[in-house]
Amino acid sequence: MSTTTVRLPEELKSRIDRLAAADGKTAHAFMVDALARAAELRKRQLAFDAEVQQR
């Protein structure tokens, strides 16, 4: 697994900490899950756009 540094505004980091705790997750797990969902959504959007262009 690779390491990436992300600089977050303090307010966002605090929100992530609170939401992760509410879900019983670490902030790291919360962010990894959020990034995975965002990447999957973008992949689907690109596939949809490609299909629309073909039609």
C-alpha cells in the first residue's frame, strides 16, 4: 500500500474525525472509503458519458 499526504482544512478534518467516530471507524478508514466511492462514481460517470457519445 502506498502513502499519500493530504493537507486538509482544519474544519474538514474535524468533520471527518467526528463522522468517522460516529461510524466506529478511524479517520483514515473513513477517507479511504470516501475516496473509493468517489473513484467508482467517476468511473461510472465516464462509462455513461462514453456510451452516450457512441449513440
